[in-house]
Amino acid sequence: MARAAVLRRYADHVAEHLVGPYSRRSAIIDEVLDGLQCLVECHVDDGADGEEAAHRAVREWGPASEVARAYNDATLRISANQLSVQTVCALPLLAAAWASALLGGPAGPWPHHPPLLLTGLGIVAFGCVLSLAGALSGLRKGTGPAAALARRDQGVVTGTLAALIGLLAVLGALILLLLNRGLSHPESLDWPMVAIPATLTLLAGAYFGTALRRFLSFLRGAGSA
């Protein structure tokens, strides 16, 4: 049918500007088509023929790029909120795993704190503060209809990026500290116990590193939409 072709063509133009995972983009296109179809039926009930009703519905929805931009804003907020929640949950879990492994093993080997240890602990502390502050800021500014109406996307994006970068700094510092202690005083570590948090840290680094790259790609795509 001609009206179906008109609606499909418009939906395809919207899809060209969308960012996010395939499942999210597919759901958006389904929502766009459903909304247009409902509007078409209203125009048909008012006496318009099918193709004319489809063209009127498309005009009323507005330019495809603007429709996609509105959906992209929502996608960024959803992605940012999910990542912020994951960051807030990951830090205490990793802290508990590392504390259990290190406190349960042999005593620390250093009578005095070496510079590398102090530097690493400083990076961990700074990363924790940055990550938690960014995550909480992103969640506070990106939740609820008020945030959507106020278009606080910049605050949400900044908070989420800070959370991810801070968490990755923490993970990197933990691995460096483990390597330093393991190479200099391997007898001071209970390796079976340390293997668990070390594995979790590597997996978390891979996951959140990928999440950061994906989130940045969403940002670039949304900016060019």
C-alpha cells in the first residue's frame, strides 16, 4: 500500500539518525510506526484517503532528524543511568573482594610505605571519589520527567564519563599495586585468594572499558544526528 511505503520511508529516515544498541533502535522504530499508524487512522476517519493521511501524519511528526534527536536524548539518559548504577554497585563489591583477599593473607611486607604504593593508593582514592561523585551526579540530574523536560543531558553525560573514567583509574591502579607487590614480595600474598578479586578486576576493566567506548560512540552519533 502507498501509505505503508510513506510511513516506512519516514521510519527509515529516523533510523538513519538513531544511536544506541540494535534492540533500542528497533523498539524506537516500532514505536514510531505505531504512532504514525494511529495518526493515519485518525485522518482516515476524518475523510482523508490512505496516502494523503500518511503524508499528513509524517508532516505532523516533523523532520526525521528532530524526532531522532529527541529519541537519542532519551537513549543517552537511559544508558547513562544504567552505567552510573553499575559503577556505584561495582566499587563496593570490588573493595570487599580485595579487602577479604588482602586482609586474610600474610602480613604486608613493607615497614615503610614506598612511593609507588602511596601513588597507587592516591589514584585509587581519587578514582573512587571521581567515580562515585560522577555516578551520583549523573543519576540525580538524569532521573525523572523533570530532567527530560529540562534537557540536562550535558550534566548526565559529564557525570557518567567521570564515573567511568574514575572507575577505570581505580581498576588500573589496583592491578599495578598487585603487580608491584607480587613481583617484589610474592610471599606476602595468598595467591588463591587474590586470584578472585584480580579476575573480577580484569573482567570489570574489560566491561567498563567497552562501555566507555560504546558510550562515546553514542555521543558522537547523537552529536552528528
